[in-house]
Amino acid sequence: MPTSNPFHTTPATVLIIDDSPVIHTILKSLFEDTHNVEHAYDGVEGLLKITELSSDICAILLDVMMPRMSGIDVLKKLHALGIPHQIPIFLITSENSSSTTKDAYDLGVMDVINKPFVPYVVKRRVNSVIELFQTKKQLRHVISLQTSKLESQSRTIVELNYGIVESLATAIEFRSVMCGEHVRRIHDITYHLLRHTILGEGFSQSEIDAISMAAIMHDVGKISIPDSILNKPGKLTPEEFEIMKTHTTQGATLLESIPQMHHLQAYTYALDIVRHHHERWDGNGYPDGLKGNEISIWSQIVSIADVYDALISKRVYKEAFDSRTALTMILDGQCGAFNPDLLKCFLEAVPEINKLYFPRHEPLSKPKI
């Protein structure tokens, strides 16, 4: 009985391409006890058989001298299709030409068998190579499965870590008497500006995803701010404001102290955003007084997203402003200076951004820069 190929439901096939019926009979007798044997009597017929049976062929025994198309010409076509990397090919020839042998090896044959041949030697050589190819195929299959499993596990770990971080950020928002939707809106605004405006030019999709995820961590440092300051209904005193400002540096220190965060793609972006989302274009922000393009574009984006969200949302110290008033305050510099290009992109995106706050929002007549 022919043995089954573990990768197919039908037995593996040895294809003999030769114009000699005698050769067919001899080779068939060598392999028919362990394999299906298919026959082609010239190169053209052989190519048709290969096209028809390629998924089940485990070896090709190919003559050189044949009518209509020689074995070397068949090899050239198979080589162009990459077949020799998938199926072992054995060239059977009565020629002693070294150039033919060299051409055959250059075109990817596994072995050259000279006529007349010793049958049991041919059987041993062919079966050994078939076994090698099947082992390699099985190994590739196992590696592919293991790689997929590891990738799945890696994604699960990353998603779990992101989930923990998002839960932490949301918990901090609840602590400051705000709903946890603030961090989700900052994520969505950041994603929209990177994905749908020129601000995201040069970033891959995975980088945009990582920056957007990093954005939700912008205020993690507020975990270190006393409730009396964090939830104060009135204006902060200068001393209280100095304490509030430390949430940027405290947040960066917190992220640096979590080793599990360091391997995440979002970590580098998060560290920068947490520390610098209160920097301003003119250098009057904090904690480092960065100005202009010293501030990363992702920190700039989170900065304006955070300011806009704070303005049009109700907070313990203020009522919500309408969108137009909020935009006017931003453009008038009441919330600090912003990159003019960033402002332009933000204004263009406002109609979509406002859908996060006003699902039935009517198109807004935006203030001009």
C-alpha cells in the first residue's frame, strides 16, 4: 500500500517524465509499492502533469532527451516558477556532458542520475531525498504553528498590559471626579489627527496605534496629587499649582519604574507624552520649558486634545464651554501657544472630533486662525 503524505489526503506521487516505455516500467517497479506513480512521455505532457498534480507530487524523475521539449527546457520553466524549491527533481540522462550537468544543477535539480543506472541505487537516492523534503516541510509547518502561537501569546500579553494601563488611567480620571471617557476621547482625538491629517505623515499604522495608546497615559502622574488639590472646586493657589505641575514628572517616574512597560511599542511615546503634554510652542509650558519643534509632535497633539477636552467638558472647577467658545480660547492663546500647523489641522478635524461629544452635532462654523 502507498504511504500517505501527512500534508495531503491522497498518497504522494512520483512523476516520471521520459520518452522510453522501458524506463517507465523500471522506475514504476521501484516506487509503486510506496507511492502513486504518474507518467508523462515528453516535456510538454510533463509540464501539464506537474500543473495538474503539483500539490501531491513528492518527486520528479526527468529525462533529458525527449521530443517536443527537452528536459533542460522543462527545467528552465520549472525553475522560473520556483518548483525545484518545492519538489525534488532528478535528471536522468545518458549524456556525459559536463555542461548539461552544470546547467541542471544551476536550474535546481537535486541529483543527476546517469544511464544506465542501478535500480536499487536510484530507489535509495530518490527515497532519501523525498524523506528529507518531507521532513523539511513538516519542520516548516511546525515552526509556522509555533510562530503563530508565540505571536498570539505576544499579542495577548501586550493587550493585557495595555488593558492594565488603560484601567489605571481610567481609575485616575474617576479619582478626579471625571468619567473615564476622558482618556478614551484623548485616544480617539490623537488617533484621528495622526490617521486623517498631515500630522501623521511618515508614521506607520502600528506607530499610530502605539502613540494613540500612549496618549491615554498622559495624566498617570495625577495619582501622586492630593485629592484636596486634584478635586478643588476653585482656582488653585500658586503653591497648589506648583504641586499640580509635578504630575508630569511624577508620571514619567512612575512609567520608568514599571519594567513590564519598557518592551511595549507605546512606552517611549508614553514617557514623552506624560512628561511633555503641558509644554507650549512659545516655551512657556512645563516642566522643561521646551519650545517649538523641541516638543515632539505626539506630545503636541495630546496637548491640544487635552486642552480642548478640558474646555468643553464639565469639571469640578468650571462648567463646560461650547465648542466655538473653546476654539476661540485656544486660538486667542488663553490656553497657551500652539504650533500653527497643529492648529490648522485641529480646526479641520473639529467636525469629526465633535462627534465624540455631540453625536448629532451640526457642522460648526469654525473661528479663523
